[in-house]
Amino acid sequence: MENEAATLYCPNEYCQAANPLTHNFCQRCSTPLPKRYLWAVGDGLSLGSVGQILADRYLVIGKTVVLDIKPGLLPQTSELDGLPIIRAYLKLIPYRLHIPQIYGVLSLGDKQSRRDILLLEKVPLLMDAKIFHLNVCSSLASVWHEATSIRQIHYLWQIANLWQPLLVEGVASSLLDPNLLRVEGPLVRLLELRSDEDSLPTLSQLGTVWEESLVKPQPAVSEFIQQISNSLIQNEIISAEQLIKILDQGLSELWQAARSELHPTQSVIKIITQTDTGPTRQRNEDARYPPNNVIISKPPQQNALAIVCDGIGGHEGGNVASNLAIETIHQQAKDLTSIPPQNIEPSILLNDLEAAIANVNDRISQRNDSEHRQGRQRMGTTLVMALPIAHEIYIAHVGDSRAYWITRYGCYQVTLDDDIASREVRLGYAVYRDALQQSGSGSLVQALGMSKSTSLHPTAQRFIVDEDAVFLLTSDGLSDFDRVEDYWETEILPILTEDANIESVSQRLIEIANTKNGHDNVTIALIHYQVKYSEPDLTLTANLTQLNHHKTVNLNPKPTETYLKVSEQKTAVIPETLSERKVKLPLSFLAPLMIALVAGSLGYGLMQWRNSKPEPSPVHSSQPTNQNQTAPQTPSPAKGITESQSTESKNR
């Protein structure tokens, strides 16, 4: 570093002491010192010499990288409105696992020659702490040949899942630039977004990029990837859904082949939960599964499931709602945890998780209605759950309880809070740090039990796990004030380096929540995923028969398809109750059915006419109406968590 006098200022507003750049904690007050390395984006970009400090707060680290040495101050964002690509970054915040987010604007020069430079955070950058040297993560093309076969397909699967949302926001061409595609361990991450200014990108172009830049795939998947690239180029694969479906098949076949060639315990999953009332609360409104301090290990257990709930409603019943949610979701998910991996259809399982959460919501909501709870008296709960199956983990959530994915390369928040601040960003209205300054920014826009499930929108996601990882589920008793981001490297990463076990780490995280936050109950679940994979002895081929005969493939499951128990079939149908059943007939069946009904009615009417005596009828006669008959009353929907009511906010 050329500027040896550069210092990092403590973000604690009551301290603000200057610290050496190499320190992780303030030498005066021990507050964590966040290292916010930012990627600069702008036309004809020239930041200045390394070591120079810009705008009295940004230290130049490289040609396009700066470090914010005053992270306690809000960045400048007033000039963002003039940059057209801003809305794409904001609205794609649900995909921040792969896409950087807006930090602020750096304005250089005077009024006549001012240049506004966009600053991005959460960029694929790696810092060598020993020599304090920053590197951009390697490009996908440069590390492609080193990746295992399952990781190569995993990389393509991530790009396929990004295609449609980026296309909607007009930035899908970012996936066609090999220089922007970087890898951080198992993850594909973008350096920045590029606007689709000239023409609409196509999947055919994506196939060409894959064929030209991703050379020498592993022997097991070489033919498979070549088939997919050719099918994309020749427009035989015409949708991202088709592409994802084919890549899913490849991932499943690879894993099953590798599993059959390895010891049965090639993957081990351990789960532990901890909960604590906290130093300032009188009762614990959180709930969790499995029970406190009980370690679930798969194998030998067949099932693995983790759930964290944070009750809302104080003494009015937040603890009742959270425990009711655990009881219900565990019953709903019990069958899902025992499905053989080869029988899994991911889209159906994701739908099942959302349906299970809707059932939980309705059960709590019905109890609220039966107890005549209204407005802020209604009890509710957040929920975050993880269901690990083979090489995948399914995560679902409602509210602001979070899930984090920790690898040897970083800590990534994979859920997006259902609060006002996140909603403002997702709708493209505000940068996250600005949204946090709004009144009531942390208030929830949805939680379980506050309204009918018709207005509930749970999020269910699926992630591929191809190397050792830790997943952390937590209530906001720990996640508030960025405690996970501050302490993951010192406290959670040692699990992956085998310097600590999940039991001791879980206890340490509770201690951090109580001493560094301490304003709320705290509940966590740790899932340690240990993965062993060796190259299978097979040649994978893509199943493109459907694409050859039909240009489109219906990838959406029928509404009644679900998993009830282990079955030899890919899908099993849950027997519905009469009150739940919604009959939907295909159009091809409706026409003959209607003809038969009409013919039957005419025949019956003719027989009645023949058997009856002809009598003149009054012109205006009609069947008498039962004046005492009334329509069944429909209960009015309970009030949800609405902004007009300042929303239902948990005490923080």
C-alpha cells in the first residue's frame, strides 16, 4: 500500500478512532471494522494512483477498486437517478448471491467537469490478509478445466437460473461477457451488469459463448455439455426453463453415479440448534427444530430438517405462534425428508414447501380468528427452514429470520428480509442503505398468521452443494447490526477448517448475540454439510428427445402433484379432502361432456313431458323462492401487516 498513513475509522459513532488498515477490530472500543472494498463503474474510468484518497473517504486500491475508510458514514446516493442501469441492480437484489449491489456514487471533478462513478459492493474480490493484497476472483473460463464434472454443470446451472431475471431487467448480455463471469469457490458471480442496449440477447448466443470459452470439460460431461451448447445454438432449447431442466437431469445422474462408486457415507450432514431468552427479555418467543442441543446426523438418521421461528405478538402469543409453526411445519415436512433423491422433482418439492408454509399460516390465522384477535393483537411468527437432500439444500422463509451460506471463500446471505426496506429496493425505489433510514424500515410486510394465505408470498429456494459448507439459520437476535458478517470468519469458518465443531460454535454465536446485541431472544440452527465427490466412470448424455419432437416443454407440475410418501414414481398425488379439491378438466374433455349433459337434459325433459298431463301455465309463473334460505357467511379476511398501519414490527 503506497499510502502508509491511510487509516480505517471506527464505525462506532461514539468512538470513530483511526485504526491501521490491517486491524479487524477497533483498537480503542473493539468494534468490528468492516472492510468495504468497492468496484468502481464508469466510462473512461480513471480513479487515480494507488494509495490516493478520493472525496476524503475512498482509498484507491487498484485501477477500479477503492476501500471506504469511513464505513460509519452514509455513502452519497443523490446522483443515482441519472444512471439508467440503477433500477436493474435494485430490482435484482433477490439474486445478490450472484450480482453486486449498489453502495453509492463517487463524484469527482468540479461542476464543469464532474464525473459520477458508480460504486458496487458484494463484488467477487479476494483479499490476501497476510500481504494486504486484493485480487479479482478468477474468470469462469480460466478455472473451468480445474473444476470437477459436477461443479462444471453447477456453474452452467447457475447461469441458466440467472438468464430469465436478467433478461426481464434488460441486462442478460452480462452473461455473454466471459470477463464479467467470475467464480468464488462454488459460486458464479458477476463483476457488474451490462445493459442490453443494442439488441435482445438470445440463448443461441449463450450456447456460442459456452462452446467457445468453456473448453476441455471433464470427460464425464464433455459430450453432455457439447450437446447442450449445440442445442442452444440451433434453437432446439428455446427457454431457460428447458435448459435448467436438462442441467438438473445431469446433476442428478452425476451425483447418483458418484454415490454408487463411493462409500455410503460420502456426504454427512450435521444439524444443531440453540436458543436463548437474551439478557433483556422476560420470555422466549422463539422456537426451533430440532430441540435445543440435540445433534441430528445424517447418516445414521434418515431425515434432516432445521427450522427457526421468531414469534410476534409479545405476551399476546408470539411464543404460541412460533411453537405452533414448528409443530405444523414439522408434520408437513416429515414426508419430504425421506424421499429418495432419485425420486425428487425439484419444482414439485419447492411447491410443496410453499404449500406447507401456507398451511402453517392458515392454522395460526384461524386461531387468531377463533380468539377474536385483531390488528396488533394478532399473534404471528417468522420462519426460516432448511431441508438438505443429497447434493442440494432447499431453503424457505417468511419474515426477517435469515439463512446464510458460509464457504471457505465468503459468507452469503441467501434470504431477503420481508421488511419495508427490502421491499423498497426490490421495487427499484431506493438503495438499501437509504431505505434503512426511512421510518419503520425494519417493519415486516408479511409474517405467518397475520392474514390469509392468499395474500402470503413465501420464498422457497434451491441450492446445489458441491463442497463442504455451513448453513446458518438465525432470528434477528443475532443477525441485527451485521453481527453474522462481522464474526463469520472468526467464529463459523473454523468449522470448515476443522478447528472447531458445531456444538462449540453454536454456543459462541449465542454468546455474541447476547453480548453484542442483547435486545431480543436469539435462536440459531447450524447445518454442517460435508461433501465427498470423485469423478464417476460414465459418459453423461443429454436427454433431448422431448426437444426434438416438441419445441416447448411443459415444466410446471400439475396443481395436484405433490409428495406424500416415498414412491417408486417421480411424483405422488396427495388424496385431497372434498373441501380442498378443485376439479380442473382439460378443454378437450369439456366439449363432449357438455354435449352429453345437454342431450341428457333434453331426453329427461321429453320423458317428463310425455308422462305429464298438458296443463296451461301462467306466463309469469315461477318456482317459489324460500325466503328464509340464506347464503353461507364468509368470514372477512383478517388484517395483514400493512404499511398503512405502520405494519406489525417486532420489538428490536
